[in-house]
Amino acid sequence: MDKISPKKHHRFLTENTDFETRSLDAVCVNESELNHPWWYNLKYLFPGLLFGIILVKSEVISWFRIQEMFRLQSFHMFGVIGSAVVVGIISVWLIKKFKVKTIYGEPIEFVPKKFNKGNVYGGLVFGFGWAMTGACPGPLFAQIGTGATIIIVTLLIAIAGTWVYGYFRERLPH
Amino acid sequence: MNIPDWFKQPWPWYVAGPLIGLMIPALLLLGNKTFGISSSLRHICAACIPRKVPFFQYDWKKEMWNLFFVAGILAGGILAATLLQNPHPVAINPRLESELLQYGIRDYNGLVPGELFNWHSLFSIKGFLLIVAGGFLVGFGTRYAGGCTSGHAIMGLSNLQFPSLVATASFMAGGFLVANFVLPYILKL
């Protein structure tokens, strides 16, 4: 964890109480130091709601679009992901450059990700599943919302898959 | 409610992609949250079935925002399917259409093919493989990789993280292999 400078504002980035496990994760490292009551989390329903609508309306959670993507038969998915990344890169760059703060005045900080072999093995395994189900985790929630109730099974099994990974984690190559 | 027709049409990539990209600054500004969805599955494990597994021994309540975020996605799905529903079936590449026709897939009305993903097919080998085995690979693989399309391909790449580039390339390679060389055999079952 030597990459993390002791000058960071957030104590959890320097103390690293739980960083060893969390460093492998996509999220979990950027928690707030402010102690807000739980209902402050309700605001995250709104970006979620918007994201769900975008996922459905752009058809990126359509099984058919995923098949097109993996058969290189359509530019749509690549266009969506590519332009999202471009906007994301610009946003992150602007936030870093102007040291933009959160709405509560906290500095926004980024934690570098450390490479491990799981990025490859797990990535391949997820790719297999993505081609079969036509969905990554976010789309599973949106698909259920659109009324495809059978996807509840897929979601529960995906949760089970995450659990099995957690259980065997120490014995898997990383 | 009177919702304009263009709004109900499928949104082109150059509208949807940038909007998805804006999720990143939105979550960062709202409270230093990094965009990522597969972690919600981990938090659900930690909340419901931690069973002394160290990987699930953490204060999931601190990550509760992620669960609200996915609840929002679910609600977004409901809203999009009711108020904003596109009356036309998904328009796909004719080559894919003729390929899928060989396997008896004709229903383009839903986001998933009705012939493959339904409660009845769950008890067939084909349905079981796609719904159950596929779901397992998604849940296992995303956590093993440390993120999914949102956490790695969108958030990670936006922050120019090399591991995320490797992970994204692996997602694509895995999906390419299965969609082209394995899925046809499953669909033939």
C-alpha cells in the first residue's frame, strides 16, 4: 500500500484498516468520513434511477445487443462504452485538476488499483457469463425492473457466485 | 402522460454513453463514491450470509449507498418499461437474426429472448445453463476480477487504471470466446 501518501485527507486511506481485501475491489475504498444518518443514502436512488432508465433505453442490457457486440456485428455497445469512458476521463481529470469537492465539502480522492491475476482470470470468467446471460450485475437489476422476473434467479445465483468466490478466495491464484 | 415519441425510441450510443459517463462525477460529487455495481452483490453477501468468511467481514452498512443505488436501477427499469416503453421490437443485425432463427429465437419484444429466459425453461438444460450457470459465472467472475463493466470498464478506465484495462480486455475476450464458440452449442440443445 506504499502508493498511498500519508498526506491524504481520508484517514482510512492512510490507516488502511481494511485495505488489503478492499484494494482488490472496484468500490469500497472511497468511503466518507462524515457520519451521516442512513437516510442520507436515499439520494443515491436518483442516480440509480437515471442509470436504470439509460440502461433500458439504450438497450445495452438487451441480450441481443450483447450478442451483437461479441460477434462484432454492431458498433452500438462499443460506442456506448467508449463515449462513457471519454466523458469519464474528462470528468475525473477536471475533478483532479480543479480539486473539486463533494457537496459536503470533502476532497475527492482516488485510490490506484493494484494489478493481480484475478483481473485476468476473473475477467475471463465474467466474460463467459456475460455472453451467456447477456447481462452484467447492473443490468440484472434493470432487467428485473422491466418485468423479466426469471432474472431474479440469475441475480440470486450471481450473489451465490460472489459468495463462493469469497469462500474460496484464499485458495485462488491472485 | 404525454411523453414525446423520440424519448421512447431507443437512445443512440452518443446519447446514452455520455450520460453513463456522467454517472462518475455525479457519484463522486454526491459523496466520494466510485461508480461500481458488482460490489452490491458482495454487500448483500456480507449483510445476509457472512458465515465467518473473512471476505464478508466488514461493515457493509458503510457501503449501503451502493444498495440504494442498485435499488434505483431496479426502479429505473420499472419506469422505463412502463412509461417509456419502446413499442417496437429491438432492431438487430440481420445476420444475428438469421443465426438466432436457427435456434428458434423469434421473440424480440423483451430485453432477453422470451424463448430462452422464462420460468419454464429454467428446468431445461439450455435454460439452466444460461440462467443458472451464466449467473454464477457473472457473480463469481466479477468479484474475482475486482469489478464489472461499471467498476472496471467505465470507472477504472476513466481513472486510467492499468488493471482495469486488463480486466476489460479479459471481459471482452471471455465474452467473445463464449458467444462465438460455445453459445451456439448451448442454443442447439
